[in-house]
Amino acid sequence: MKHPIWIAATIAGGLAAGAASAQTLDAVKTNDVLKCGVNTGLAGFAGPDPNGRWVGFDVAFCRAMAAAVLGDQDKVQFVPLTGETRFTALASGEVDYLSRNTTWTLTRDVDLGFTFIGVNYYDGQGFIVPAELGVTSATELDGATVCIQTGTTTELNLADFFAANGISYDPVPIQTNSEALQQYQAGACDAYTTDASGLAASRATFENPDDHVILPEIISKEPLGPLVREGDDQWADIGRWVLNALIAAEEYGITAENAAEMAASSQNPEIRRLLGSESNLGEILGLEADWAVKAIQAQGNYGEIFAANIGEGTPINLARGLNAQWTDGGLMYSPPFR
Amino acid sequence: MTSIDTHQEPFRLGMLLNDTRYRSLTIQVFALAAFILATAWLVSNTVQNLSALGKDFSFTFLGSRAGYDISQTLVPYTNNSTHGRAALVGILNTILIAILGCALATVLGVLIGVLRLSGNWIVARIAAVYVEGFRNVPVLLWIIAIMAIITESAPAPSAFRGEEASASMLFGAFAVTNRGLYMPWPVLGPGWQLVVLTFLASLAAIVFLRRQARRRQEETGEILPIFWLGTGLFFVPVLLVDALLGGPITLDYPVLERFNFAGGGFVDKALLALWLALSLYTGSYIAEIVRAGILAVPRGQTEAASALGLRPRRVMSLVILPQALRVIVPPLISQYLNLTKNSSLAIAVGYMDVRATLGGITMNQTGRELECMLLLMGFYLLVSLGISSVMNWYNASVALKER
């Protein structure tokens, strides 16, 4: 008599599991909103502006994604996540797209069950210290108290770096960037370590940025990029090619302003394919033909997003460096659209 | 005379619903079936979703290298240790905060609970303000607030530097900084075992002395100056042996180096903040429990004790509190359990308890959410059951003995 129960249970479970792993694209279209995981607050990368509208480098990719999929860059529900909660949130379906300066590593890609869809910022881990300490190199930090954001790769790099140099330190694990800065500015830690872009962003918010120096050592490779759940290749492909479209747009000189015009008038076949005037790339992806135009119009091409949020001239003041187009000696390189 | 009809009605299927003798059985069977169904659905759903995500269910990650550092550990740990070891460090840190917290909360609670009943208006009001202030604000806010107060108000180690230092060490030995408390720490030289043995012996002697004193008081009514004798026994033999052996146990004092104090002992401010916040918060509940317990003892007891000529302090410690304990202990168990479970808020201030190591960094680095959460739940369950059983045993020992 117990058998029917077990069979029923298995069937019920199977149905529920089937529903849970339904195609992300359909779910996003049905809900008409993209749930996007972002940083709880990192100047230039993610944070609400004075009007409460989310802005920043990472936010821009969420908006471009929403524009490509739903046709409206404001159909995004931003979910602020800490370094510790981000992966659980993505794995559990609380967010569909995680754009939260997350480092692409093998274990995260393979073992944690996520798919990294590209790199939108090539970064490395650095240290910031008060200038008055007179420290000029990270190797002089023997015995220092170092603040770190817990649940990040920086935690592991830090341990490796100090072990490799045979020096000791006292780690102070902290949950968010703002709490870490509070500790650092109060002198509760001698140094704060995170991605160099984050350090530059944070330093820009200090009262006297010149009282703090970012040490020359970059102790790791931190390719930051957006990621999605593993197992939904269509959704991962969309994410990957929206990112590529923004990078390619900069290469071909397509901007938020001229995207519509270029789509109509450009004679370059690659541009015509990208912008949907030719071929059926949108259809292949499961999107509208003008997906790339919408994505570019949202926040501009990669270069525009960079310049508006974190580039030279903004308070963050980051040089393009490794993040320049490959044609300018950087690493930003989109595969062809055909 | 008619015989009673003992004929039993034959069992029919409808009786499962209509007959009260069988109905409860039917309901139980259905409830059990529903429970099994729900559990099976949950398990199957979990397994299917895990496999859809390409994840298996295994605890082998506990044996792999952790790779991260922990600042305060009770057992040796480096970043080359395993995740299992990191979990152990976290478990010990959780137990440490639980013991420290329960102890301080009890002391505070008893003190404030008694003070709230004080005849002195101001003292009673201050105790009331303490209780209401801490009881009615979420403990997480208190943890963060106390952490912020320590961070912002205590001096940084650099303030201790230079000719005109703005901060100085207490007694030249203790440094209160916004990183934590640096203090002297004993260093064990050759022959230290003897000193420790002497100390243990004098502790035993104190216990023996107290028993003797009590017996003597019961027999003759004479009260020995037990406090002074005990204090003398506590210090004199140890210091004597230590001096005779040429001081095998010395103190290592913290010294300011380039960034931090080095040497001596160090108590992380996260531990201090968490300890204070949890103790103050739970202490306010315990104060109310103690007050209720005291009020539960009939007023006649106090009056009778006073009539016997006992002083107020002795009335409290000899007559009221022992009777109040019977009312106090059962709800006290809940408070100890609450404090232990609330210690998982440690992550808010970066104290590396088991929630922060196993359920935080390890979970994040290995992606084993389900396994880590199950282990954590199992751990808290075990600890809570442990505390419960110890306290229940204590409760049985103070309960009213029916004779």
C-alpha cells in the first residue's frame, strides 16, 4: 500500500523540479522584469543616486540586458547582495543575472554551478593604506591588521600573498565595502584590501583622498564579469552576446545616440548584422531583431558606460588600462557577429 | 434477568469514519501519509534540483584546504588547514561566546533583577530603564551599535605612539584600542606545573574549608570569616610557590610595534562587542525572570526571615533566592538557548563563529550550501540539547524535594 505514495511523491517532486528549472528567458519575459543582483553600494559600480535610481558600471550591464530582453532598461529589479549572499541568491533563483564585480575563477565556474558570460572589467587586488604610515610596498605590512570583505577571492589571495612573502597579518573580516571603509577610516585596520578598482572608487569618496595611498602591488588577477546559473545555455548565450554587443559597439563607433541611425544607414555588414538590419541574429538568440540597438541605447556602448561611471573625469578616475579596446592595446575584444 | 448482549458488531469499512473508536486511527494514518508524502516530495525535489544544477551531495569538501585566515582561534589554525578544521575553530569560538555570554548575562540579570525591586526609587528606576532599553531593541542593533562605539571611541594603536601620545596603557599593561584589548599573558617556564598544582590544591582547600565552615555553623551557629580565609588561600600559596621556584610563570606584556601591539594576549573587539551586546540583551530578560522569581516567593517569607533577625542581604541570599530559583531556572534555560543561537549574529561584526566559518566563508568558497546548512543546524541542535540537559539536571537539583 505504500507504493502509490512513493510513486506519487516522486512524480510530484519531478514536476516541481521541472518547473523550477524552466527556461530563464521565458520566466523573465513572463514576469516582465529582470531580477539583477548588484553590489550593496560601491561608488561608480553600483548604488542608488540621490533620486533613488540605481546607477553605476555594474548596473549599466543589468540595464542593457533588460533593454535587450524586455525592450526597456527600467524593467529591472535590483537586488543588493553582499559578497557572501550573492552566490546563494543566484543559485536559488532570487536573481537571474549577477553583475556584482565578481571574479571569474575555475571553481566558481565549474564547482559552484555558475556560468561566467565574459569579463567586463580586468582588475587586480591591491591595498590602500594611510599615507602617514609611510608604507611604500605591501611587503612592508608585516604584523598589520588588514580589513577584508568576507566571502570574496580577495580573502584567499591575501592569505596566499602573506604566506608567500613569509609575513604575518591579522585579518578583520567584514561584510560590505561601506563597513570596511568605516573600520579603515577609524584606524581599526592599518590597510584595506580589495580589487584596485574598488579601492580607487572608495578613495574617491574619502574626505581627503590624498591622505591615502594605493600600494603599487597588484597581488592577483581579478577578471570581473557578470554570471548566470549553469544549465540554461540560452540565457547564458544572451548574457554573453549582450556584453559582446556593447564591446563591439564601442569598436565600431556605435553609441547610444547614433545606434538607431546606424542601424538604418550603415553600410558595414558587421554593423548591420549586429544591429539587426541584416541576418537574423536576434531570432537565433530568442530576442527581437533590434535587441542590440536597445541594449546600446540603454546606457551606451562599453566605452560610454566606462566613461560615465568610472572613467577619467569621474570622481573614481580610473584609466582604461587593460580595459581599453584591443585596437588600443587593451583586452576588450568581442568575437564576430555572424 | 436478561443477559447483557455481548454481541460485537462486525467491522465495516464505514466504521473508519463513523465509529469514534477507529476515527482517530484513520486521522493518524492520513496525517502520517501526508507527512511522508511531503517529506518525500521535499527530498526528491531537492535531489532533482541539485542534479539539474550539476551538484552532488557530499561532505568531502571538509577535508580540502581552507585557504583563508582566521584572526582569533582557540586551536592552532593556518590557511593550510582544512575546511573541517576551520569549522572546528568556528565551533569553539561559538562555544566560547556562549559560555562567556551566559555567565555575564546571568550575573547582570540577577544583579539588575534584584536592584529593580530595590526600595531605593532611583536605583529601581535605573534598573527598569536598563531592562526596557535592552529588551525592546533588536539584539542585532545592539551588537552593531556597541561595535561602532568601540570602533569610534577607543583610540587606534597609533595613538599610543610617540612622546606626546594621546592614549596610554592602563597600569602599563592593558591597552584598550579600537582593534580590541591587548593585555599581559602568562608565559610558562620550567616548573610551571608545580605552580598550577598548588593553585588547584588551594582551590580544593577552599571548597573543603567552606564545607567545614557550613557544618560548624549548622552545629554551633558560629560563623567563620570564610571570605578572608578563602581569599588568603587563593593567593598566598601560589605566590609563595612561584617565588620559591624563582618565578617559572612570567607575564608577557604587549609592546607597540610598527602597526600593532605585539606579544601578550589579545581579545578581538568583535568578541568584546558581541559578548557585551549579547550579555546586556539577554541580561535584561534574565533580570525580569529573576524579578518574577523573587516576587513569586510570598512576602511572609521575607518578614519571617527579618523577624528571625537576619539582615536584608542574608534574607535575600539564604531565604528568598533559593526559593526563587525554582521559578527562575526553567525560563532561564530558554534564555541560555536564545543567547547561544543569537551568537550566530557574530557575522555582523566579523567574529569568526561557526556561522561565519562553516556557514560563511567555507560555504561561499565551496558552494556547498545544503551540506553546510545541514551541518550548522545539526550543530546548533546538539549544543542546544546539551545546554537543555545540563540545565534540566540543575533544575532537578534545585526543585522542591517532595518528602
